[in-house]
Amino acid sequence: MWCRVTIVGPGGDELACGVLRGSGAPDLATVDGIARLALAAGRLGGAMSLAQVSPALSALLELTGLRIQVEREPESREQPLWVQRGQEERHAGDLPP
């Protein structure tokens, strides 16, 4: 297992939750898929978060500079922490929203 993925809608309701896994270690194609999913969720007014991120995927996300919401494990009765979304960059080859 590389991580758990949660998609929330604009109102904060959980729309989907699943496990991201594959054979072997995650690679840049994995990071690309995560980035595309996060972009789609954001364009629809929602958000995506990752939890239980494997060390290999965490290192790749850090290396690529991809800013994804990562839930840390809450301590005792603490609520999970969500990292704020960064501003989306647009490139010439991007599809219009």
C-alpha cells in the first residue's frame, strides 16, 4: 500500500475513499496520477487528502515539490490536520477549467 486517498466535496462531505497501491515502489507516473486527481478535485470545488503515506511515496512527493494535503495521524483525541491548498499553476499545455 502506498497511501489512502480521500476525496471531499465542496461542503466537506467525503465523496470517495480508497487505497493506492501497486507492484513495487511508486514512481513518477504514480505522482502524476495523484496530481491529476488532486487537480480534478480542486476544479470541482473539493479537495483530496492522503493518509498513511508510505516512505517511498512521501519521498517522491517531497522530491517533486507536489503540494498535496497529507493527513498526519491524530494524537489521542485530536482531529486530523489538513494542510491548506496552494495556488494552482497554469501552463501553456493545460486544459482550460
